Amino acid sequence: MNRRALTSLRTDRRHWGFTIIEMVTTLLVLGTLIAISIPNYTGYKLKAQYAALEEYVDIIMDAQDLYLTEHGHFYPENGTLNILSRTQWSSSELDVRLPEDHLHSFRIYSVNRENRRFRFNYLYLIVDADIDFDRNGRTDSFMVLTYFRDDRPIHERRLIRYR
């Protein structure tokens, strides 16, 4: 057998499949990439869910601010409003609509008082999240407080973790 025939036999055998070294190397590279990407994915997923929560809070609070501007008090006047998680909710008074797939329960408390000198308007928004954002094994709760005196904001609203 000549040299050219031996070389072609060796190259033909090479095309039959991968060597064990190539397979192990490929699996190691893929395993490393998966090990890097899974924690990043869960972190980004939590950040996106927290951003959605902040967006729902902003929508409700902006609607309450507009209602205060138009009516002189927060809605409901000196009362409580409960919004359950995973239920579609809409309010014609606030012109707000939450979809059926929202993951959090909201409780809105408003206190509106007026005396001879001042008018006070308090709004508490309590959010019971269905997600463990800080990964401590418990679902999180947040609170937002808005306080107006004579239609001027006294306390800036921001989302505070309280439990």
C-alpha cells in the first residue's frame, strides 16, 4: 500500500466521530457557561420583578396624587382599599387598572383631616410581595407613605422594606 492510500485511510477514520477528549472538553466548556449563566439569570429575573413592583406602586401613587389634586383628599376618603394578588383590579375613581397576573397584594390607607389652620392628607400604601427579593426565605413587604399639608408634599414617597 502506498503512502497516499494510508493517509486517506487515516483521514477517513477521523471523520467517523469525535474523540473522547473533544467530547469531554466540549462538555466542560458548556458546563462552565451554564454554571455562570444560571445565577445571573435569577438575579436579573429578581431585578425585573422588583422593577415591575416599583412600576405598579408608581402607577397607584401617581393616580392618588391626581385624585388629591382634583378632589382635595386621597381615595378612599378616610378608608381602606384592598387589592388582592393575581386578581384583575380596576378603579374608575383613580383611573387605574392592574392586570390579572400582578404578583402582589396592595393595601391603601388614607387619612384626610382638616382643621382651622391646616389640611392634612396621609396615604399609606402597603405592598405584600409574593417574591423574596432579599433571599432570606420570607416574602417581602414594603410601605410607601405620602404626606401632604395644604396641598404641599411634606414627605417624599419612596418604597421602604418594612418586614
